[in-house]
Amino acid sequence: MGEEGQRRLLGASAVIAGCGAIGASTAQLLVRAGLGRVRVIDRDFVEPSNLQRQALFDESDAREALPKAVAAERKLRALNSEIAVEGLVADLTSRNAAELLGGFDLILDGTDNFETRFLINDYAVSLRRPWIYAAAVGSYGVSFVVRPGETACLACLLDAFGDGSRPEETCDTVGVLGPVVSLVSSLEAGEALKLLSGRAEALHGKLVSCDVWSGRMQAINVPRDPLCRVCARGEYAYLQGEAQPHITMCGRDSVQIHERRRALDLAALGENLAAAGVPVKRNDFLLKFSVPPHEMTVFGDGRAILKGSTDPAVARSLYARYIGS
């Protein structure tokens, strides 16, 4: 990279969408490397079950139920106080994509679902902004750099394997082995460092897949699809809000409610629930209450996560009953 590359890295910026396993590890690597400006976006909070694979967090974060973006900002600032780090508690949607992702040199994938990845792909391709796809499930992981106008995009990649088909295994069914997270985030961060330090010629340009259990590594050329709905035809269904938003949360037996964006007074809500005999826990960022066999976590922007069900109808019913319609 050299001195000039390090200087360019210090003047560069990246936004990481999602701060779960891969997002947290990638953020840590880039902050330690001296990336000048980093934004981390995440909608969720830290739980004890996260710690097996989300190496940036610890038990104190889980005890406090800190939003991952808040905990990440604190940890990343402690790793490197000479750069700008920002954590935003938010759910990335078509309505706020420009606000959350705009103004950064590179977008990095730390998400847990393909709907959000397709949204990122739409946004990045529409603005010709580079982004890096990264994912892991079980002991298997993949990473691919998307450079609009020069490489295939995510739609080219997934449609080549059956019209955007989803893998049969998910983190709900097989979990995620911690070491594959470190490997995939290292691949993602390594390519990010090449781009942000001005060494794009060093990019390998391939889809890299790896399996830490079998020890297999593979690099595949991904051709651009001349009929791609996104990078060839300019059809941005996810960015335009035409596609169904992601609701169920990978590996959580949970449903997220985010149809409306409205500010909530968490203190007042907590008082009302407590007066109704509902057990409540609250910190500066969120409120949690139990309605056995379910648990609901409510954020200040009106979002809520219902734990104990993957049925959107149940989640909406409880949301309307305890928070309002």
C-alpha cells in the first residue's frame, strides 16, 4: 500500500450496512487500518447469543441490550481515536437509502438478508458507487466486489444461479460458525483497502467462496449479464420500494415491524405499559417488554422487534395492541 496509499485511506470513507457478525468484524479491521471515516448502520441490539460470532461485542453490551450501532461506535472509537466513527440505529429501507448511504466512497455489506442486499445493489448501481457483497452461513462464506459499469452486479450474480434464487440453508436452520465470519470479513476488508487506498488494479475481480469446515476455497469469474434487470435495464425495484421489505430476522425467531416511521416517547410508553401491569425494561435507546410467550423491543423511531414468532400477523397485532396503530 505504501505511504501514499495509507494517506489516501485516511482521506477515504466507507459505510457499513449491518453490524452483525461480518459487519462488526469488517468495521474493526478497517478502523484499525486507519480508514478516515466510517459509518455503521444497524437496526438490532446485542444479545448473549450474538457473542459466539460477533467479535466486536461483549457480555456488558448484551446485559445493557445496547443497539449494535451504539456499541460498535463506542468500541471502534476506542480502537482508533484519530478517525471519524459514527453509529446509526436505523433500518435501511428504500425511503432512507440515500440519507444513510450517500456521501461515502464505498458501501460494505454486513446485512443478513437478500432484500437489503438488493436494495444496496440498486442504490449503488444507480449512482455508479462501488460496494462489496459478503455473506456467511454454516461454515460457508462468499465475497464479491461490485463496481458498477465495470463488473457484474448482485442481480447478475444471483440471477445466473436461477433468477435470484436464495440458498436453501440459512442461519435460522444451520447457524453460523464463528471462524467463517473472520475469513469472509477479512476478504471483504482486504478488497476495501485496495479500493480505498487507490490500488484498484490489485482487485481480483472474482466471486470468492470458502468453507472453513472442508477447507475448500474457490474463485469464480462472474460475467456481466447484458440483459440484467438492474445494471443493464436500469430497473431499480428495491430502491423504488416496489419489492416486499424484509421482515423476518435471520437466526432470531423474530419479526421486525417497520411499516411506519414515527417518533415515540419511550419514557411515556414505558409508564403506560407499567401502569397496565406489563413488565418493562428501558435504556436510552430502546424499550423491552414481555407478553409471554413473546418479547417486544421498541425503538424511538417506531420500529419494533417481536421475539418468539416469525408470523408478521402476530407481530402487527401485538404492535397495534400495545403501541398503537
